[in-house]
Amino acid sequence: MTQNYISGGESVALLAFEDPDNWDDDAIVHVASNETFIPFGQGVETSVTRNNNAERVYGVGNRNATATVNTAYGGTLSANGTLTHAWWLLGVLGSVADAGSGPFTHTYTERNALPSFTTKLAYELGDTDAQSILLGCRINSCTISAAVNEVAKFSLECPYRYEILGTIASTNIADTEPVFSFVHGKVEIPNGTVIAAVQSIELTIVNNLENVYEVGSRFARAIVAKQREYNFKVTAAFNSHTKLLTYFFNGTGSATSPSSGSGTEIATMQLTFTNDDGDILEINLTGIHFNEETLPQNQNEVVKEDVTGWARALTNVVYTNGIAIAPKEATNVP
């Protein structure tokens, strides 16, 4: 008996980085990556939003639209789940270098040109399987978060260039990497100074992507990264003003009042997550600025301090595990 409807448990979501030479050609000849496809992580949810950006045409003599025209096509993939690996960071930052002989390190650093990737979304419908292949996906924003009593999580927003539908579903690949959790995490501001009793941490990296179109095609000729932003929010149980509050005043742990000048940035910030296998994800930020501090008092709650701000740059993200080679860009375009 053919199964006509399915749950998300019978679907597939995989990615592989593409050959950058794809962007020299029109969207209709953009080809999928031939690299090994990998899962986004564990506990993943995906959603695709498609928009024809249709426009109604009106004219003199009729209150109703006389025509409808599809303009620039826009599609966005959203993916979120449990943080188990960091391979998709290549699409967030742009560059990765492998080193070591076990454990191995994979150091991600900033690059202006961001790699794109192919996403396969498959639906196992028995005799009538379905698959959507999203081409030219680029990561516009990435959020990594962790909170007390929760596993670490990630969220990605990815505009894409083109899409192909098919009736052959890719086989699912289970993610076997162990889960990162808040239990094994720490926040250091600056590096070497651990902030005690952190309740939650959230880091969002934004690439401010813009689709570039040209006359003659509804599909993007390029997806260009503009300003890069690193925004964060830290919540910690309050037990001393010589912690986040004094850094907020003037970038040091000894400031007891706001500076009369423009303030001083904190040099560094480090976020570290480990898991039960000893894998390490270490995020190193520089040029730290606290923008807003909130310190509410409520008789029914522990006093907690919220600080939001940003980093001007990222030194690197070092991902340490037992795998020698990180996923790289494909080379399958002549």
C-alpha cells in the first residue's frame, strides 16, 4: 500500500559545499555539489520559504488587476537543531584549516567570499518519493545558544539561488557526533576570566547578504555578503558588581562609574563548549563592547543580570575532534 502522507521523521535534510565556479554561470546550469553530503546536526528542523515576488498590474479603466507578473524569485532555507558538530561554520565564516594527528583541529577564520552549499530535502513517500535540491545556499545568519538545563543549539537562515524538484529521495545520514551542552560550557570575558553563574549565552553572526539580480533572469546572479556582525547576549546570576556591570561602564573590572570618555573595549571574549567525547568548540572574539545592561529585582526570583553587545571581529573558531578532514568546497565545475 502506497503511503501518501508522512511525518518529519520520514524526511531527510543534508548539505554539501559547492564549487565556487558555479557562480560564473546562469542559475539554470548551477550544479549540485559532488562532495559527501552530511547532516546539519541532531534534532534538526528545516523550513523553506519560497516567494515569486509577484506584482499586480493595474491600468486606467479597470479597478481589477489586468495582469500578474512574477518578478525576482527568492527562496530561504531555515535550519535549527541541537549543536553536535560545526562543519557548517565554513558557510558562516568562509575558511577552514585542518591540523593535528588525533585529536584533530579545524580552525575556521573570516573570509570575504562565503562558500555556498547544496541542500537536499527528501521525503520518503514509498512509490512516489519526492526531493527538493536547493542550490547556491549561503548563510545569512547563524545563532549558537546554550542555557541552564538545555543542550546547546544552533539556528541558520540561508537564502538560496535555484531549486530542482525530483522523485528520487536521498538516503538519510544519521549524525553520530555527540551533543554539546551547557553543562560543559564556559564564558570568559576577557579570555582567562570565567564569568560565574552564567544562565544563558547567545551568539549571533550576521553576514547581511544581498541577492544581486540582472536583466534577463528571475534568479540571483550573486548573493553578496556585506557588513559582518557578531552580536551576543549573556545572562548571569548577580553576586557582585565587579563583574559584568563594571565592564559595562568602561571595559574594565574596576570601573565604579561610567567613564567621561567614549569607554574602552574589552580585548577578548571566549565561548567554549565540550561534550562527553572530549570534542571542543572554542569561539574567540575580539573588540568586545557592552551596549546594554539590565538588572531587574523581583522578590520571587534570583537577581540576574543581562548584558547585550557585540564584537568587532572574530579571531577564529577552533573545532577539535577525532575527524581528520573537515568538509570542503567541491571542485566539480569545469
